[in-house]
Amino acid sequence: MEPLLPSTPRPPGQPRGLNILGTFANHPDLAAAFWIFNGHILNTSTLSQRQTELAILRVALRRGSEYEWQQHLYAARACGIDEDEIAAIADRDGGHRWPEADEALLCAVDELLDTNDLSEQTWAVLSASMDTRQVIDLIFTVGAYVTIAMLMGVAGIQLDDDLRADARPFPLV
């Protein structure tokens, strides 16, 4: 069972994610490789934790992955993403004024999901605040969490009891 454990333990008070871990238990070799990859995304990426969590929440929302959304609300709050920003991730037309770098990141997530590409305009704004390694980490973060959302959808993974206990309504786009 050891290869199935995430590369770093969850902080106290965060849900344990047993349902997703149980699904990964069906393929231990893949799970071991994935935890190394996801460990980079969550722990050693060139993106800040805030950038990573903004991207993950937007992917979760756009892909309809309530499990992913609920899990990452904890990390988002821990890195300073406030409730107004969380609401604005779901309501992109709601008038929230994002800093330019955050707005570019959220636009980039949407473009990657919609076209598998970045427009010249988004690339220009992103590259004003990110280097090439950060843009690559963003692309891989989006791709990894799209993959996780697919697994959760196909497997029908339900919210864990500890996650459901503190769940907030899942916004629909």
C-alpha cells in the first residue's frame, strides 16, 4: 500500500481523500508514478501555491469535478485565496477585479481547456509575470487536474464523508 500514499501527508484538518486513493489502488504502478508527478505540481512547481490552487479550482469547476473542487478549497484558503475570490473563480463575469497576473492565469486555464492552446494576447500577459518554466508548470497543472477530473467522473468517485461534512455548494458554470 505504500506506493499509494501521496508524496507529502495532508495537513491536519484537511480531508484525507480516501475515495480517490481507493480508486488509485486499482493500479498501484500508475498511482506511484502519478504521486511523484502530482507531488511536483503541488510541492516543487515553479508556480506559487496561490497560482496552482487558482488553476486547479478553475479546472475543477470547468470540468464539473465537485470532488476536486471541495478538496482544493482547503488548500486555496490556506494559501490566502479568500471567499470572494473563490466565488469569482466560478463567476468570471461577476465583476471581480483580479490582479492582471491572476486574470491572465485564469484566462490561460480557460483557453487551454477550450483550445489546447494559448492566444498570443494571453501568452503576452502571462509572460510579463511568468517565465517559461512557470508557463510549462501551468500547462502541466491544468493537464494533470483534467486527468484527475476524468478519472473521478468515469469512476463515479463520491465525496468522502469528512469532505462532505464541510462541503459548500458546488457552483455550476
